[in-house]
Amino acid sequence: MTEDLNDPWTALAQAAQNGDKRSYEKLLAEIALFVKKSIAGSLASPDWVEDITQEVLISVHKSLHTYSPDRAFKPWLMAIVQFRRTDFLRRHYAPSRQGGVTLDHPDFIAAHVTKPEYAGEYKDVERLIGALPRKQKDIFLKIRIQGHSIAEVASQMKMSESAVKVSLHRTLIRLRAQFEGHNERITP
Amino acid sequence: MMEKTLSTDQLIADLSTDLPPRTAPKAVFSAAFRDAHLYALFALALSAVIGFREDIALKIHDPRFIGEMVYVLILYGFSLLSVAVLSVPDGAGRLWLCRIPYLMAFLFVAAVLFMAADGALPLHFPLAAEGIKCVIGNVLIGGLPLALMTWRARRGASTRPYALAAMSALTLMSLCYMGLRLLCVSDDPGHILFFHVMPAAAAGAVLGVIARRIYAW
């Protein structure tokens, strides 16, 4: 245990808790490499590795206040990695358990075949955005569609800039995962 | 396919640009101890306001009643500590603690069933009308502590939401059990099971169903 407490990550995490941005950046960069290595062997797609790594980084950012420097850092991190990995796979496979829509499905034909080219895709994107939680949707639309800056949105929504960034990243990851899942399901 | 607009490097840069100030993490156990006292005092005060059972003066000299209350108090303490431990991603390195409330709850139920089978405790299904006050008592005693407990747990970052829900349920059940044993004059095990324990267990079951959502972070 003493060996774990001497881990440089413990010192970096402690410095990050004290507001040291450089230490925090270094910690996140090292964590990212470690997470990628530790999960790459058990996942089917390199994109998943990237997505889960980003989820883990966001989770570390959100839960840094729960880390106590008198405990080893790695078990704390690994608990988050396992949790986010399971969470990601659960989300990824959940829609396919409910049954996908195939190209010859009447719903798909009604929604796509009679529409102009690409109309179906736009509709899918709109539907996915529409299904987002309200706050996430507002942040996404304001920044990515209406072109507001993060600072403006943070001020408008009375949130910290950090929280807005985290929300935006999460939304993008979620949309990408859902859109990829959707494309896989409609592929004959 | 949507273009991959995010890179991990960009995310790291974003996250570390505006690092918010972090308060030093408080010791998990000291906060839990404080909460344990707070909820127990609330239950005790509420019982006093509503009115203790008529035979309370006799009961506090009954070793069996005292033993039962002490046992449930210990169960309550350990389950609340487990809630605190489970609110941290790595369980504060003390996940073994969570086995104690499970074991204690199992032994308690086993003891009741054993005594019932032996004839020492006559179990019967009570009438619904007998227990409405106790169900309301459950809500009064357990409602606020459950809300506070859940709020605190949500401020943490649990990687075991189902275990956290189970421990919250055990905390709630033990707290309501103690409070209602001080309020309700009935010593009938069937009444206690159906009207003192089951409502809190049902609330715990609901918590379990929505655990992943409610403890999401």
C-alpha cells in the first residue's frame, strides 16, 4: 500500500485538487494512455477505446473531489474505468436488444424511401438531438448550431465553463455512439 | 457517419484549462457518523412528538427488547457507513464493510424465521387496517433521512449504484424499524414484518430499480 501511495499519480492528483493546472493536465494525459492500454484488449473497436477513455477523463474530472490522497490513486481510477466501460457497453448493446430496424422494414421505408436524398439522415439527427435531456440539448444547440461561445452559454445558463464543456463533450460522445449504433442497425 | 470532432488531447486541454477549486475531501466516516446521529435523533424526536408506545417504561427494562434495538442500531450504523463508503468510486478502500449489514440482516431474518418455526414467535398475516398508522409512521420517520441520504450519495460518485441502493434500503429499514418499535405498541412479528419493515423495503426496491439513474454522475 505504501508503494501505491508513492505513485506519482497520487502526488499529481493531490496537486490537481489544490488547483495546479499543469499537474492536472499531466495527470489526465498519463491517465488517458493508461486507460487506453488497459481497455484496448477487451474492446472490439478502436473508436470505443477512444470514447471510453474520454468518458473516464470526464468522470475523473467530475469526481476528483471524492479522491482522498491518503489512499492509492490507481484503485480509485480503475473503479471508474470499469464502471464507465460497463456503462458504455450497456448503452451500446441496449438498443440492439430491443431489435433494430432493417432496410425492408415498413417503418424504414416510410421514413426514408419516399423522402428526398439525405432527408432521412437529417431526420435521424434531429430525432437523436430531440431525445437528449433538455439541458444537454440547449447547450449543444447554442454552441454547435447557433455559434455561441462556451463562456456565453455558461453565463446564460448559470453554469461553470467547465460544466458546459463536460456537458458538450458528453453530448457529442452520446450522439456519435447513438448515430453509429443506428447506422449499424439499418445496415442489411 | 458523424465526423469525429473530438480528440482526447483537446478534451484534456479543455478540462485542465479551467480547473475548478476542489475542497479537500472530508473523511468518509466522520461525515457518516454525523449523519447517523442526525437521522437517529430525528427519528427519536419524531417518536417523542408523536408519542412513545404506552408500555415504553416496561419495555426499556425488557432485555429482549433492548437487545433487539441494539442489534438493529448496529445494523443501522454499519449500513449507513456502507452508504458513505459506496458513494466513493473505490469504496474508500473499505468495501468489506458492506458485507456486515448483509450478514446482520440475514441473521436477523433467520432468527425471526427460526423462532417462528419453533413456535416462540406466532407469525400471522395481519389485517391492513391494523397498520395504516405504522405505514404513515414509516413515511414520516424515513422520508427525510432517505432524501438527505440520497442527496449526499448523489454528490459522491458511486461505481456500485445497486449496492448503494441496497445499503440505503437497509439503513432506511433499520431506522424505521427502531422508530416504529418506540411508537407502536404491537409486538406481533406479522404486524412488524408487514407494517414496519415492508414499506421501507418497498421504498428500497423502488430505489434499486432507479439506482442507475438516481446515482448517475
